[in-house]
Amino acid sequence: MTNFAHTGDVQIDRTHNAAIRREIGDGFRIALNAERLPLTPRLASLLDRLAEVDRGEARSERLTP
């Protein structure tokens, strides 16, 4: 993994890192929901599949178009 740190960079702990990422994610969710378009059936099924994988309920089939 590439190390992008430079001398004098501020180091933050995991708690603050997670909080920053949550805030960025919240900002993206707000911005993207304002322009939300309906999902295509294919994209909706892929998102459902991704949720299954995250929950550990994944089937053994591949995510192919």
C-alpha cells in the first residue's frame, strides 16, 4: 500500500477517522438523494445482491450482466 504521508502531516486516530468518513458519507447521501433517479431493474438487483453479500446471505452465483 502506498504511503502518502508527508513530514508534518497530522495523524488522527481510528475514532476521528471513522467520524470524518461518516460525515463525508452523509454529505454524499444528502447530495445524491437530491438528484436521485429511479434505478434500472438490473442495478436494483445488483444492489440487492450486494446487500445479501454484506449480510453473509450470498448465493454462490457470480455478479454477471
